[in-house]
Amino acid sequence: MNYINRNKLVLFGAGKIGRSFIGQLFSCGGYEVVFIDTFKPIIDELNLRGKYKVIIKSDKDEILWIYNVRGVFAGNVQEVTNEIASAGILAVSVGQNGLSVIMPILAKGLLKRFELDRNFPLDIIIAENLRNAADYFKTALKKLLPPLYPIDLLTGFVETSIGKMVPIMLKKDIEEDILQIFAEPYNTLILDKNAFKNPIPDIEGLAPKQNIKAWVDRKLFIHNLGHVATAYLGNVSHPDYIFLYEALENKKIYTQVRETMQQAADLLLKMYPDEFTVRLLSDHIDDLLGRFQNRALGDTIFRIGSDLMRKLSAEDRLSGAIRLAIDLDLPYDKILYALVCGCHFRAKDEEGFMLKEDIKFVNCYQNDIKSIMTEVCGFNENENKRLFTEAEAINKKL
């Protein structure tokens, strides 16, 4: 008996990216999409309706209905295990904080699958903004699987570059329809061509790349970096700004952000000369700045800049780019300016509150730039005296 349903995607995470992007692509590509999530109201509604809508926000809103979907509550371990065992393909979009939580149940599903069919590998699309995601997944799962489990033969760890922008849903929009989700028109999923164990799904919107590391870094060090640079510069200079497009309508901020993104692009050109060109990255920057200014999307400075401990951390967009610039002996002054602005980020949500974790960050560090650079960004003052001096100088001016 064949237990595998080749046209079933099991998707951990029924959140913004899960529903608006991954689930949408595979549903439109002819797959049944089974969402696994801890938020039972979403799961219950998916099972009640079997469909939901994605509202594409642009000059004119477009409603896209997503069909052939259902949900399984993550707490039903046996049911989730069975879904993994019979999946044609699997995807994960739970956010970095949720990854460690799903690993045990994912390992159980792989073992159940192995018992039923030892000849059908499972490709796992890692739809997370995470560098070296494949190594993270493989290492985590190997600790939970038996030593003789043939993980290299039966599991494909497919890294991605997630470029789709999805705003925070306002309370009134959630109350209107808990399943509806807003998103921008961009709909391309860049993924690792070489990681698949099975044939790559023939789905519109998938863009397999040979050198996925280069494209993940492009996302992190141009898209993510440009995003937070806009939020941090905008919030520090004009705390009254709410939306991202407001900041970029300010010509001074627009120019600063573009120059910051270009400084990061110079790093990528030196790291990946066979993958990128000056023209390609310059066009990408201009395209992103245009997308950042999508008024209909209503993306907020709060959403883009919040979660400071993560976004200022050692391997993330700003600190990571500065570290690369130091290693490559390239300028980083504009990126550093954005990072120091991030230390002063105080944006609030629609109800007037900062993110709880960011309140802790502010209470812990205030504006102690040296401590932030050391304890959050991971720099060593003895090895980077010039960097610390420059950061202190910027901090005094803000």
C-alpha cells in the first residue's frame, strides 16, 4: 500500500507567510495544503471553510481565494505525525523562536514515515529568514533521530530566500475575518535547487537557484537591512511616522537608506562575483525601495523595526554586514549609522505599546552603546576599537 500522497504539502505555521505565500503557491499549484499550528481558532476555521482569501494590496486590491486547505492542531501529536508520514512535501514557517519546539514532532513524523515507506524521501522547505538553515535543521534532527537513520538519503533540507512582505493585520481586519491575510503582489519563492531529493515541484512562483547562500545573503543584507534602516532612521528622526512609506517620502531618509543598501550590495559583489553584477543589485535595490513605498500595503515602522535583540544580533542584517565589511576591508559607516539608530528605536503598535521584548531591551541598555555593541551585536572592543569609537560618536549626535 502506498501511504504517500505526492500532492500533499504539510505546512508548519498558519501565520502570515504560511497563509499568504507558501500555502498560496502550493494550493494554486494543485496541492492539498495541511496547516499545522498551535493557534486553534485558525485551525478550526480552516477546517470549517476549507478556503481563505489573500488580499493583494496594490493600486487596486485583488482578492485571491485559496482552496483545498485544512488544518491540524499542533497539540494532536499522533495526527501531526501521521500527516508528516504521508506528506508529498513539507514546509516550515514558524519563526526562529518556534523551530526548537517543532523539532521533536518532526522527528517523530520522519520515523513514522520510515516505518511505512523507506524509499520516499521528504523534502523540507525551510521558509525562514535564517542563514545556514539547512545545517541548523540537520543538526537538530540528528540529535532526535536514531544514529542509523539515513537522514542524508531521506531528507532534503531546502533553504529559501523569503522576500514577500506581509504587514501586521489590524485588530479590525482580524475581527472581520480571522483567516484573511494582506500581502504585496511579489510572489517569487527563491529556493535551493540542489537540496531536493525528489523532483522540484512544477509550481508557478518557485525560483530554484544553484548558489542559495548568495541569495539568502542578498535577502538578509539588502532587503532586511534596507527594511530596518528605513524603520530606524525614520523613527529616530521623526518619531511620529507610522508607516514605512512615510519615511521614504522624506528625500533625506530615502537617500540615506539607498546609500546604506548600496554599501551592503558592495559586500555581496565582492563575496559573490560570479552570482551578482552591479546592475543586478542596483536594480534590486530600486525595486525594493519601490515595494517599501507601497501605501496600500500599510506596512508599519513598528513591524519592520521591532525585535531589537534579534535584529541587532551578531549574525543578523546590520551587525552581520558590518562584520563582513571588516573582514573584506570595505566601508561600513552607513550601515553602522543605521545600527546605532536601531539602539534608539522606540516605535509603538496601533494600541500605543512597544514590543514587550523591546521594552526589556530599553530597560536593560538605555543608550549604552558600548554594552549593546558587545553583548547584543557580538563585537569585541579590543579587536574593533575604531568601530566602537565611531559608534560612540554617532550615538552622541543622535
